[in-house]
Amino acid sequence: MSPPPVPEIGVAVFILKNNKVLFGRRRSLSIGAYTYALPGGHLEFGESFEECAAREVKEETGLDIKNIELLTATNNVLSDKAHVVIIYMRAHLSDPDQTPQNIEPDKCEGWEWYDLNNLPEPTFGPLRAMLQGGFSPFPSAF
Ligand code: 8DG
Ligand code: MG
Ligand code: MG
């Protein structure tokens, strides 16, 4: 008998550049297929959220990030087979002149900077709900 399913832990990163955020359109992955989502991936055993964010961003985009901070977490029960706890982080580019590369073209169509007032469609559902619900990854002015 197969063991009972357990929730996955994903770390997703809002990389902030001026007033824009990096999104990429996912390919035929089991969760969020063909939708625009943030760079990120699964937390590995023994890893901190910050280490996971830096590793996944580097693996997927080639970018080096700094000022990596925890923003929030959401519990996404997507179907009877998909349950992901997502840890949302934010970060800035270590070198603002760096440009993203599509290092895993089997998983992503490419990376672009988007204004959150003009989200790329289709945006990954839980992410769009969060952003349209008023959540902002940008530091508040206060
Ligand atoms: P890995 O298995 O190579 O470690 O990771 P990955 O292949 O890069 O994983 P992923 O599918 O990109 O993301 C991990 C989980 O997080 C997956 O169940 C989908 C989920 N997820 C969300 N929202 C987002 C998001 O905005 N970006 C990313 N990358 N994953 C997200 O629920
Ligand atoms: Mg990855
Ligand atoms: Mg990923």
C-alpha cells in the first residue's frame, strides 16, 4: 500500500526590481500548469527558507538575490491530490543590472518583469487571489 499523501512545502520568491516583479509561465507541471507564477520550488531537508529561495532562484533564473525576507505563508488545498503550503519570500537583485535566464526551459517558458497592476494572464490562481485581495510584496512606506 502506498503511504498516505502529505502536504508539499513550496518556497516562492517575489523578486522586486523597481516597481516590478519577476514571473514566468510554467509548462505542463502538475501544479499551476501553463500559468504565470513566481520562481521557487520545494524546500529541501535541512534547508532554511532563505537558502531555498536563493537556491531555487539561482537554479531557475541564474539570478543572485539579496535581502531575502519572509513575507507570509498560505495553505493551498488545490485538489484531493495536491496540497501545498507555500512560503512567500521577497528579495532584491544582488546586482540590479543582472538579467534573468531561462535555465530550466522544460519547466518554464521564460522570465519577465511585470507590474502588479497589470498581472500576466493566466496568473496562477492562489497567487492572483492573494494579489487582487490587496497583498503587496513591496515594503510599506511606513
Ligand atoms: P524542485 O522539485 O525542483 O525542488 O522544485 P520545482 O520543480 O522548482 O517546484 P515548483 O513546482 O516550481 O514549486 C514547488 C511547489 O510550489 C509546487 O507544488 C507548486 C507550488 N507553487 C505554488 N505557487 C507557486 C509559485 O508562485 N511559484 C512556484 N515556483 N511554485 C509555486 O503554489
Ligand atoms: Mg526549481
Ligand atoms: Mg520551480
